[in-house]
Amino acid sequence: MASLPVEKLEALETRFQMIEDKLAAGPDPEEFVRLSKEYAELQPMIGPIHAWRKAVSDLDGARDILKSGDAELREMAEIEIAELEERIETLTAEIRVALLPKDADDERSVILEIRAGTGGDEAALFAGDLFRMYARYAEIRGWKVVMVSESEGEVGGYKEVIANITGHGVYARLKYESGVHRVQRVPETETQGRIHTSAATVAVLPEVEDIELDIRPEDIRIDTMRASGAGGQHVNKTDSAVRLTHMPSGIVIVSAEKSQHQNRAIVMKTLKAKLYELERHKRDSARSESRREQVGSGDRSGRIRTYNFPQGRVTDHRINLTLYKLDKVIAGEALDELIEALITDRQATLLAEMDAGA
């Protein structure tokens, strides 16, 4: 059975009690917000720690009874010991996961970018399928999806689509989706029934708040453009579309919603997410490669997941997991099964590192 850092657990319990006492004393509003946030972070961990302590104490008591001469009591103690050992093992695993280092960005909303890669029209159609998958998944989880920009494919789908997904813990789950996604299927235009392989890249960038990133006004150029309309009397005759260029990084973002004010807000939010992601790469040695390497080149190599329509299967190559429920995954309904498996795999890696460093 894996061990727990008892001294650390005691420190956490002490800190939690101190926060409880301070909150009960009625701190000023600013401190109340800070303490409440820390309290909320610690609370899910404290319950299992208390339960673990009680189970360990009960186990010691049951073992003492086992030493007695009463046969009936010993039999009852043996049953209780088996149950308590199983409970302690479960609680230990739960606490170990809770003690793992947290990604500071996990609670953030995200900017989702999907781009068609190798495969022409079929790649654009697949990019559209992926966008709908994430939009449906967001709907299931109660998140909000707002389109930032889109470039439609010749026969449907998207050459490129960017959206803002807001909600609780969006990045914690969608960060595993960054990379090259590959599709194998027979295109509607294929007369010989041959299976084609196409690809699309997905990038998931954590959204940042205004206070976290300082962008100098002289480093950006904002141009307004005539937004495209439906023609005739319905054509949009105002210069409402906005193109933002960030000179130092070369990042260009376009938004063409109806309101110029809304477009300016959208392009600035997207720029901050992109710049913040670049900073994450610099800070984190595990993610120090360029953004192109994060999502791949858009070709069929370096894939993270394959969607095989003829066989109805989805395979995530990072953890060698295959699900024969492609229809439910692509509909967003079974995407959680892949994400949960990826989270579990990541936790296992971190736990191994924690044990190695203990």
C-alpha cells in the first residue's frame, strides 16, 4: 500500500482550521475573498484526510480486538479489518491524487483553434466535425461557446475556426486535445469507395485576464475593414470587421462580428491568450517547444488520435486506448471517456515522479 506524507497532511489540516477561524472572525472584504478561495481549494482534500485518519484509528482498534481470546470477537474483527484496509487503500489513492501539483491554468476558459491540415476538402470537413464535437461537448458540460472567427471550406467544414469556450475548468479537460487529429473514411465525392486519410490540428489556449498581461499600445495595429454582407439591401455598409496585428510576435487576428466594439474585444482577448501561451512555453521546460510543435505540422504524422469511420473506432495514440463508439465520441457524448483516461494516465505519471522524489 502506498504511503502518505503525514506531516504534510497535518500542515494542511492546521492551515484549513486557521482559515476557518479567520473566516468566522469576519475579515475585511479583500481578505475574505482570498481566504474563501483557499478554503474552497482545501475543502475537497480535508474530508478524505479526516476519513483516512478515522479508518486508520478504527483499524488499530480492530487489530487490538484480534489479540483478545474471544473467538466471536476475533471473527468480527477480521471482517472489519479487511473492510478497513480496503477503505484505507481507496482513501490513500484519493488523497495522493489530491496532493499532486495543480496546473494554475486548469480553471480557465479557453481559446480553441482548429485548422484543416493534409487532405484538402476532406480535411476541412473533418475540422468542421471536430468543432461540432467540441461545441456539443461544451453544451453537455454547461459551457458557453462563442465563435471568434471562421474560414469555411469550399465544400463545407472549416479551413480554420477559432472559438472562445467559457466555463468552470474548461482548460483542465480540453488541454489534452491539442495536437494532430487524423480521420480515415470514404469521402462523399469518392466514387471508387476508397478510404482517404486526412488531418486537422487542434490548439487549446488558456484564456487570460486583463490584469495578467501588459500589452503596449504601440506594439499593436488595429485596422477596420468592410465586413462581408448578404448583398443588396442587407449588405453591411459599415467598417465593422477588425484585424489586429501584434508587431513583436507577428500574430494577426481577425474578427468580423456585427459590432466593431465587440470585434475589438474579441481580438484583444484572443491576442492575450496567444501571448500567454507563448509565455507558458518559456516558463515550463516540459512545454518549451514552439507552438507549431505543440499542435504538429498538420500532416498525418505526429498524430495524437485517429478517427476510423469504416471500423467505427477512435484510437488515442498517447495512451494506446481504442473505443469502438466513434459515433458517440464525434457527437461529443463519449469524449469524456478519452479525456478521463488521459487525466488518469497523467496522474499516474505524476504519482510515479512524486514517489521517485520522496
